[in-house]
Amino acid sequence: MPELTDRPPLTISIVSHGQQALILPLLHQLARFCGPLIHRVVLTVNIPEPDLLGDAPPGLPLLRLDNPAPMGFGANNNQAFGHCETPWFLVLNPDIRLDHDVLSPLLAQAAAGAGLLAPRILEPGKAAPEQHRALLTPTEILQRRKPGYGIPAVPDWIPGLFMLFRSEAYRQIGGFDERFFMYGEDFDICARLRLAGWRIQIAEEQQARHEAQRASRTRLRHLWWHVSSLMKVWGSGAFWRYRRLLAREAAQASRPG
């Protein structure tokens, strides 16, 4: 476990969309495995729902924010970051599950230039973690599940399920772009971090589980948000600058010597 100062190093942001029952097991896992690292858990209640937090683990520092009107993923986490007084800021999906302490190894292994850390994510029914993601393009979306797809050795971006940000990096780039209501903001913030000179660092030996609540496959509204967000990504300057950066890095890596 990394050495602790007077203040634990971590603030956690979790957003509930009527999901407190789903979040409670995660809060208990955080308290059990990672409690000494946590300065505050900011739980944003994005839509009205019954209060189940009386069953939250005692001693877990919990701040509840109730939105008067629903906000998007990026806006909710930016709001939570306003309550972050720690060097690290963790954005977690409500359906992430922990079987051990993944946070201590992540913090202990953090390189000086790493602005975003994550473990590998294990989806239900799969023996191996989710594959690393290449640059988000129409071709990549269509090809990533097909046999023979060239999985990158390191990810160009990571989904917004478990994103451990260095607070300095998050603050430098202004956090999430709130023009994305839901979907696409995870790629965008990864691209802007890399363009600002920060690295994405993956702890290959650490895993967290995802209980995969994929609304975009079953609800037309979520599907619309997903498709419209992809259009915003591909129309953004950050996407095209990041594409050029990756091309330059690939060219440099292929040069002999």
C-alpha cells in the first residue's frame, strides 16, 4: 500500500441514475479493500430515487449531491471534482465490482507522467479482460470483435468505467467536455490528456469486474445519445489532432535504430 499522509490520496466520483441498490455493494467493497486510501466518495443522485444510503458502510466518508435536474456524465463528474482536495480523482461506474484492492497497486506503480490509470476490466462470462482499444473510428468499431483484429499492445483510450485521474492532469485540461451528454466523453478526455502530454497507464496484472449494464443496446434514447456522441467525436478538433499524434508516434516507432 502506498504511504499515506495525513489526508488519504483519493476522491471517488460515482453517479446514480436510480442505481443506489447497484452502488451499495460497490461502496462496501471500496470500504473493505481500499478504505484507508479514500478521503471522500462523492455520490451524485442524478434523478430522484429513494435514499438507500443508510445501508452504506459505516465510516466511509460519503458526500451525497442531489441534482435539481439531470446532468450528463461529464457534467456530473466535473461537479464532483469540485469537491476533490486530493491528488487523485477516481471516476467509477455504479456496476464496477472489486474482489481485492486494485487501488494501492495502481497508485504505487504510477509513473510521473501518467495522467490516467486503470486496471484491466473483466466483463461477465469472459475469461480474459476486455481488449485494449485503438483509435475510435468507424472501422475500429466494426472490426474490434472480428477474428484477426490487431489488438494494440497499449490502449489509445479507455472506456469510462474505471478512470483514475491525476488531479493535476484533470484540472489542467478542464475535466470532461460537457458537450457530451453521455458516451464519447471517455474517448475525448483520453485524447485531450495525451495531447497535453500525459500518459495513459494500465496495470496489466490488476482486474476489476464490470456487471455490464448496457442501456444503449436496449433503449432508443441511449442509442441516439451513443450515435450522436460518436458524430461529435469525429467532428472534434481533438480527434483529428490525436489521430495525427498517434500517426507520428507510429512512424517514429517503426524507424530503425
